[in-house]
Amino acid sequence: MRPDPSTVRLDGPWVHRDVHANGIRLHVAEAGEGPLVLLLHGFAEFWWTWRHQLGALADAGYRTVAVDLRGYGDSDKPPRGYDAWTLAGDIGGLVKALGEPRAHLIGHAWGGTLAWTVAAMHPRLVRSVTAMAGAHPMALRREILRTALRRRANNQARALGHIFRAQVPIAPERWLTRDDAATVETYMRERSGPAWTETPDFANAVARHRNAMMVRGVAHSALEYYRWAARAQLRGEGRRFSEAMRRKITVPVLQIAGAVDPCVLPRTLTVSGKWATGTLRTRTLDGIGHFPQQEAPVATNRLLTEFLAG
């Protein structure tokens, strides 16, 4: 039996609420008061991936909001709208619906790429961008094309092979949800630093994320992000997206990377920096994989609070 979407509303030092933005209902967890910080999760995650940041940033003096992106958790799961324009509109609409003029955007993986996108498409709504294990979409595109036919290591195309696996119908949804979403555990274990995978926190995180993936409609919605990203390259909308993303990012940008992250490679982060014309900082955490916010919350929170304060 599929879990009810409400099971993702986990208790903690935050409050849960629904916010209507860009024509859909988005579930958020919120803590603190002050300048708005929006936390955007990545693939196969949900708002709870930011559990260590919600309280820390609230204590630092920020109104901190972690959102279930379109199609995830307890947010709406419409059949359409997983293109970059609509997703960026969701975040822009959320900033406005929360009654704020601008927000600091912090995104992990796909959420980091989305943060870059929002800053390009809705620059007046963004105070800063923090991309955690997430590259600028044009940097990803450039590096995937550059390395697609190479067999050697440091191949960005191979590192994101699950994007291409998502392109066929039906089978990827079954792959994600079989055995109560055991694939989510494999995905997290293979991409995490070795130290975290031996901890109770990892086991707890896996259980929570597997449950969230089993919510009806989530697996399909999560894969639709990747399907649009790949298929748009063969359509006119992909060209229009590339043109829109040429806008330089003038707000401060922080990139946080795990030194053993197998997904987003160091060169891709370097290329991402070419789109930032304001303050740009890149910090790498030793021994950390694809999930800095979960694997190394103390170090990550320190980097975030120092950057936001600056």
C-alpha cells in the first residue's frame, strides 16, 4: 500500500504549511524570522533533506523555508510543468506568495541547478545563489557534450548516466519504486562519502527518502525533470532555454562540493563559475560525497551562515 503524502510532514523545530504559487499548491516547512532563505532539494529527495539546515539558519536570523518541489512530497503532482520555465516560475511565485521581495536560494543537486536557473530568469527575486553539488545548466550541458564519447575517468556524461536511463517510458518508474524504493538506497549509498553510510543518520535518511519516493506520483514526477532536460536538447525549446540562460548572474554565488562526489565533477563547477559575474566562492569538503547538507551538516551550516552574513 502506498504511503499517504502527509507522511512526509515530519515533526521538528519547524511548522508545515501549504502555499499556492504559480497555479499549484506547494508544501513547505518553515522556521525562523528574518531575510528569506529558500531551500531546494534534488532528485529522489524531499524537503526533509534540509533538516539540519532549517534550525541552524533560523537560529542565525533567517526565515528559512524548505519546499517540496513540484511533484515531490506533499506538493501537487500535476501531469505537466516539469520544464525549466515552469519550475523557475514555481520558485519565483513562491517568493512572492511568502510575501517577500527577494530570497537567498540554496539548492542541492537538481535544486542547485534550479537555483541558477531562477537567478537567470527572475533576477529581481534573488539575493544570492548557493549551489550544493549542483552546476549551472549550461555548464552541465557543455561538459556532458564534451565528454559523451570518452571512455576515460572524469566523464561528466557517464557521471549523470541516470538522466539518460530515465528517457524510456514506464520502466524507470518501476526501477525507482520496486522493493519499496530500494533503488533510492542504492542511489544514496553509491553517491555518498564512506563515513556517512556507516552511521544511524544515513539509515534514517534512507528510510525517510524511500518512503517519500513511494508516495503515489512522485517517481513519475521526479523522472519528468530529467526527461524534459534531455529531450529539450532536441527541440526548439532547448535552444530558447540556452538563450535565456546566457544571462550573467550578478548576485553573490557560493558553490559547495564534496571532494568524492561522483555526480558533479570539479571541472563542471569551474565552468559554472563563468556565468557568475559577482562574488563567487567555491568550497570543497574533504571526504564528502554528493550530499554535503546531510553528510557534513556542521561544516555545511558554517559555510552557509558565513556566506549569507557576508
